[in-house]
Amino acid sequence: MSEKPNPTRKRLVEAATKLFYAEGIGRVSVDAVAEKAGLTKRTLYYHFKSKDDLIAAYLDGRDQPNLEQMAGWFDAAKGGADKKVEAIFTNLARVARHPKWKGCGFLRTAAELAAMPGHPAVKAGARHKTNFEKWLAGALSDHDVGEARMLAREIVLLMDGAFSSMLIHHNPDYVTAAGHAAATLIRARMANAGARSNSRKSA
């Protein structure tokens, strides 16, 4: 039987999520998180040993919702795997046009902690990226796209590259362009697989 979520801990994570995502982890103090949650700093430290653990909890809390959202966009899109993957990018570009969108929280946090590769939040970000890559590889394989694992990694590189470009240019068109490139990669991979199959049949 799974444990019931602790409501006080959840309240603290929700407050931290709003502040960390909006302002960055370096600019937000533990006092600010406690105040946002309407709790004392002593209560916060009862549930989290340190600010580092709170930052990791913030990212872990975004993992499954983000994956479910992207999977939902993929499943809802019509067409083959190329159109479905491109739909993820199209929806990301749409979301990125909202004034409160601040980019990929996982990448932004990792950038702030670049000198601390063993930080629990960096590990949480790595888990999320790995989870997405594994899910995407499985989704591509389910749609009979060959070399799904390598292709998924290539698409992740396109996505994270687009996120990085947007942090600099603040232009969602980079995500749209990355989506076109991802769809082109998938179509090329499928065309090559078809050509090899036809070659074997005619041999």
C-alpha cells in the first residue's frame, strides 16, 4: 500500500515550484518558500533536510506531469509518428508564448548548478530527461520506427537545443523549427528502413 501524500510537504513543494520556476533557485530563499506556503521555516526544515532537498523535490514533482502532458500531445495528434512527435514541439511552442513560461525548469536548474554535478536536483533533472527519452523510444518503436532508441536521443537533443536557444532569443519559433527537424529525421529513418526492406525482397 502506497503512503498518502503529506499535505504539509505538498504545500511546501507547490510553493517552492511557483517561486523556483518563476525566479530561479538561486534567487529564492528558504524563508521566501516558507512564507509563500504560509508556514514557518522550522516546519519546512522538518520536512526537508536542506534547500537542496527542496529543489530536488521541486523537479521530481514536475517529472510525471511533464511526461504525461507530452504523451498526451503525442497520442492526440493525427497521423504517423512524424506528425505525432512534431505535435509535441508545436504544443511546446504554443505554451512558450504564454508570458509566464520561463523555459525548461530542468535545464534552467541544471545551468544554475553547473559546478555541482552531484547535486540532488541535477540528478532529478537527469532522471526526467532519461525518462522522457525512454518513453519516446518506446512510442517510436510502437509505431514501427526503426532505430528508435538512437532516434529518440537525437530528438531529445533537438528539443533541449531549442529550449536553450529560446532562453537566449525568447522566440518560440526555435521550438517549431526543431519540431520540423524531428519530423524530418523520423521520415528519413522510415524511408531508409523501407528502402532496405525492398532491397532484401528484390535480392
